[in-house]
Amino acid sequence: MSARRVDALVIFGATGDLAKLETFPALVGLVDRGVLDVPVVGVAKSGWGLKQFRDYATASLKLNDMDPASPAATRMLGLLRYVDGDLDDPATYQAMSAAMGEGQNVLFYLEVPPPLFGRIAEGIAAAGRAANARVMVEKPFGTDLASAVALNATMHKYFPEESIYRVDHWLGLEPVENLLFARFANSIVETLLSRAHVASIQITMAEAFDVADRGSFYDKTGAIRDVLQNHMLQVLATVLADPPDGTGLASWRDVKSQIIGALEPLSPQATVRGQYDGYLDVPGVAAGSTTETYAAVRLTAQSWRWADVPILIRAGKCLPVTATEVVFRFRRPPHDVFGLGPEAGASQLRVRIYPDDQVGLTVVGKRPGPGLTPEPRELAYCGQAAEQVMRPYDRLIGAALSGDRYLFARQDTVEAAWRVVQPVLGDVVPVHRYARGGWGPAQAGALVPGGEVWHDPAG
């Protein structure tokens, strides 16, 4: 599939917020790199014509501090086509088919809620455009295991699994790809990442902001569904998976699926849910809501490499900073030669995923001067400046145009992730209140192995 050229890109929901915030700027990057040079057909029901659609795209570029008059932007705007119509009307799909030309290899991007996936897929098929097509779909891939299975079954009526590209934009982040490099391009690092050397693993996704005007959406979702089941478990799979085999990244989704499948389902006893003070006052939030804005979990992987290594994940809103970091805590030396006590186990590998790109290795050295006083020191690597980093949707849409699937979630991996979180969905675990600007409920401290504390990312 990767060798087959795409003849058109069709975007459903092309007048929505995702298109405004991410898609149009990404398309400029694709045009600039020579990846995109085919018709781009927007499909929506806004009562617009092509001029209004191009004006919307132009406004999107300005919003993202991009020059609509630049050569790449001008070329991108010239590629745009527009179809205005009801998704329940077969005529909409016939107009779409006419707008995208005679080519038979099409990438459909469904920037719409999952309940519309089936209707759109049916319309594409009825218009004779499903064969040889690729289809990108946005999360959420269901709201629990049963709905995820049903959604996959619906999509498979019209598209085979190898044609479906499930988007988790975290997999398009530059630092997540850098995590792959940190592991597999450095034998000195990869050989340390196993139960023989690692005492525990922590992932923290902290957000300093609240739910803002998304109360109605968020109250039906919560932190476990919104970020833990997808973003955090996808990052964890990148952290834990065995190195790909001789086929390289072509087998990356296989090893990620294996490690997600090896995770023990969460238990209520190893899960803490929290809700920040003031959440119940947000417009759209139900009275007395028990939806969590914070979740902390402890789990284990039944694999040869990671057996018995505690894995801790926490994610929450209204925390002190906005940052995501992965920390590998290394085991203490077998003998404390210098009598350092707890500081003998201070060595760790830290990988920053958001908002910037860092890798830091903390080692214990001697503080200058008399005596044997320890001094942890971090050897740090910082990545590119923000303006040099490729947009995640530039990377993801480009991969789908090329037929590269390693950045996308596969059906079995999605369903395995739902199996992990299924036991703690709903109100199985009580919700604890926590103050804005703190690190969440104190109860989360009980999840951390003895002698350790949560790693708090810096701002």
C-alpha cells in the first residue's frame, strides 16, 4: 500500500474546529514538503461555497501565525474543493466523487464524531469509492470495550483493517518519535531498560488548565477515557515494547499490541480518581457529577522484560504545570559502598514528551569538597526549538498519504487498551476532591512503591 499514490484527499467535517486549529496548517507543511499535490475536497454542511471554504482555510492559517500568501499556502488553497451537503443524502457523496476526480486511490479523513463513521462509510461505498481507499478516523474509538468492538465491526463492513488509520495525535508528536530513537538508536540505553535494572516506571501528564468551556463533553468522558486509555497507554507501549524485528517499523504495531495485551487489567485498589475544586460549577457539568478530572493508576505487565516492575501513570487537570514526562527509576546498587542511604537509588532516565523535547540521565556524583556527600546530576539533551518541530497532524496525514501505518492505532491494540481500563470505568472507584494548583489527591501517594515518591515534572 505504501507504494500506491493517493489521487485525492477528502476531509469530512472540514469546517470544524480540528480543521481550523490543525488540519489546514498541516496541509501547508505537506505541500511545502512535496507530499501533497492532489485535490483536497472538504465535505460539510455549512451552507458555504468554495470561496467561503477557502476564506475559512485562510483564516485558519492566520490564526496559526502562517502567511496565507506564502508559496506553499497559495498552492494549498488552490488544491481545495468543497461539497456542501447532508451526510444522509446520497447526492452529497455523488458530488464528493465528482469533486475528487477520476483517481481511484483516495484518503478519506473523518474529522467527525464516531457515531457518524458508519453513515459516512456507507455513503462512500455507495458512491463506489471505498475500493483501494484509506480512511483516517479520530478518537474516541468507543467509550468502553463493547462500543469499541461495535465501532470496529461497523468500519469493517466497508473497509479492511489495513485500510483504517486510527488517529491518536500523541503518536504524531516529535518527542514520542524521539523516545523511539532514545531507546533503539542507543544500545547503552536500551540494555538498561528491563526488570534487571529498572525499579519502577512513572508517566505523568499534568495540565495546569481546567476544562474551560468543554464541561458538557468532558463530564461524559473523564480523565480515564479522555487521556489514559489512549494517549497514556500508547506512550506506555512505546516505553515498554520490545525492539522491532528485522522488518523495522513495519513490525512496530505488532510489538506494541503484544505489550498492551500483556498489561494486567486495572483494579479499583490500584486506582485513584480525583476532581478539582470548582469542577461542579462549570457550565455543562451535571449536578453532583462524579466524573474524574484526575486519575492515577498502578499496573504491571506480564512480560519477560517487565515482570514485577511497578508501572505508575497519572493524568490530571489544574495541576501546577503543563508537562508530560516518563521516568525510569533504576535499581539501587547491590551494595551501598558510600553509605548514601536513599540517595544511592537516585539514578533515573527522564524523557519529556510535552511541551518540549528532552532526555535526561540522572547519575549520582560526589559534591566537591571534604567528605563523601552525594550530589545527583542530570546529563540532559534538549531537542529542537519549537519552530523547527513538525506539527503532529503534518506527520500523521503525511504518513497516511504514504500508506505508513506505524503511527496509527490498530484494532486489537485499541480493544486491548479498553480491556485494561474497563474494570475501573464509571463509579467503581470513589472520587476525591483536590485543590487547584496541587498535585492531586493525597491518596495517589499510596500507589508509589515504598521508598519512592511521584516524580513532579518542572514547568
